[in-house]
Amino acid sequence: MNIERITARSISDTRGRATIETTLTAGPLSATASVPSGKSTGSHEALELRDADGGVATAIAHVQGEIAEALSGRSFATADEIDLFLIALDGTPNKSRLGANALLSVSIAAERLFAQEANVPLWRAIANRAGTTPSAPRLYVNVMNGGVHADFRLPFQEYILVVNGDAIHPMAKNVSAADTYEPLKHAYAAAQQAFAKLGERLGSVALGDEGGYAPTFAALDEPFALLADLVKEFPGTSIAIDAAASELYRDGSYQLLGKSYAANELSFLYEDLVERFPFHSIEDPFSEDAADDFTRFTEALGGKILVIGDDLTVTNPARITEAAGRQEINAVLIKPNQIGTVSEAILAVQETHDAGWKAVASHRSGETNDTFIADFAYGVGAHGIKAGGLGQKERVEKYDRLLAIEQEAGVL
């Protein structure tokens, strides 16, 4: 494939911040990709290149200048070849010269071009590239936003309802045999019903960055009691949190609702919550460099729940391998913009699976209407997908794309 034309522009994400959208053209084929932007970011992530004013003009200039010139006139047989070329062109370990956002916009658009050329759906192209078996992920629906995503109205960053494919919302009393091949359809219906019911119980509250409710509670366990009631009403659901503990870590201790916790005290708090409430997973229970605390916690609770690394592993295959050697976690969050290319995100999934762990694909707090992460999650057979709450169009579009993928998969 010969990339003939590359253009890029600035668009706004869900938080009103600038991000980059890139379009590649090859003969009659054209593909566009935009990249999300994180707010709670790990210090080990690849660099999102931003200007002094917060814009992405420099990243756009790199795409339309150096990257376009370097790709022009070259023939690429696979999307992997393009990614390897981009990585070498940048030449830094964290994409700091050209910017991970610039590279990823080209990488995703290239993946779409090759899928078009092969005349296969995007999720199938990703599965073929990764050597994975496509499957429907669990829905990690961020029903309540806290931490930096909601001005710390709640201490933890995300309060999640995990919805399995066998979840049936209470209104669906009769499910025909013809419907059983559509687990995402039923999971999403349950999620919609549960999200609406939670909204009724909370009353008039603000929404957080990721489209979930942002209430305030006086006690730490109140939101969990509310979610546990929903789990009882909606079979096939459970609770998860993203503690985003790096955001809570100050001067050697963790600050929650005006109280300081040492690492072992925080671990006891989590253990108590897991004993009392129907938990499926806890993400980033400790700060990003607290490897020993992760290992002890996973040894204690890894048989009961998933302990997910995000800021700890930042979709970096080398960091995932290191975490595997120390048994720090048993699941990994996969965010392509943390690493900068689709090929490296796929390698991160492969390293995760090689460790015997679960992969959970994820959006970011500043999202666009690009639904790539839905195709990625389905294509790599992810255990779950975090696509946010149901109070933002850009989040709902990703769930809608999952339903469309399920239809596509059912007829192929």
C-alpha cells in the first residue's frame, strides 16, 4: 500500500480540549482516526505532545510535515510495517519527539486502510493481526465518576457496574433462542436499565468527565451499598472500581475523605469492601511505583477478584513483562494512546495473555466519536471494555459500535 495523502486537524474532545484527527488516503481508499486524551495519566505513559497553550498544533505539524514526507513514496505491505516505521522515525522510547498522539492517529487510520483493502471488518483485521479469537467483552460501565474526573466528589475515580453477556435486564422476561448469540445486546440492555434506575435513586446530580453520575456521599461505603442493590436487581452484574490511587498518594500515604491511610491500611480497606460487596475487580489500588504493594495485594486477593494495572503498566509490553515476573497484578488495562501505536497495544495484549492474565480495553476521560476501541476490544478477545457512562454521546457511540460488531460477527 502507498499512502498518497495525509491531512490532520484539531478537534475537541469531550472535555473541550484539543486533540488530533488524521486522515490517510491511498488510491480510492480513505480512513480517518482521532485519538483520546487522558486526564488521570501515569508518569510512565508515552508522551502526548501538546503546545504551551494546550493545543496540538505541533503534533499536527509533525503529521502533515515530517511523517507525511517520510511515508510518501514508500510501499508498505502491512500495518505493522507502518507502525515499525513510525516508531523508528520518532526514535525515542516514549514517543516524545513526534508525540504519541501524532503517531497513534496515523497508526489507527492505517489499520483502517488495511482493513478496507482486505475487505474485512476492522475488528476482524485486528484479530488477524493479533492472532486472537474475537469475542464479546464484558461491559465495564462507569456509572459514578469521582476522583479527578468529578472534582473528588467521590474518593475513587470510577465506580463501575460490570455487566456480563448473560445479564438480562428485568424487563426482558422472555428471551428467544434466536437472541442467545447476542450477549452484548442483552448486556447493554441491562446496563441501560441499571444506569437509568441509579439515576432515579440519585436524583438531580452532575455528570463527571466520563458520562457517569457524580454524586457526593458522606461515607466511603455508601456508593457500594447502592451498587450492591443494583447487582441484586440485575443478575449477571458485579462491582468494580478504578481507585486511581496515584491521585490519592501524598507524602507517603493515601488521602481518602480527609483520612490518611498507609499502604497496608488501604489494603485492609479494600479487603473489607471485597468481603462485604460483590466485587469483580479493583484497578490501580496503589500508586504507580508501589510494585511491592501490588504484589502483596494480588497474593492476598487475586484469587477472589481481578487486580488491574493501569498507571502501573501503561500499555507498555516491557512493563507488563516486568509486572508478570513479580506477579504484581492479574489483569491489565489496555489504552492504545498510552503507548502510541496499534502494534504495541496488540503486543501489550499478547504479553498480558502470555502471563495468563485478563486484558481490559479502555477509552480515556477526554474522548472523541472515534469507536476504534470497541473494534479493538472485540478483536483481541478482551475480558472487558471500559467505554464510560451512558450520559455522553461519545461513550454511547462505542457501545453502539459493539452492538453493530455483534451483528457483523453473527452473519460472517
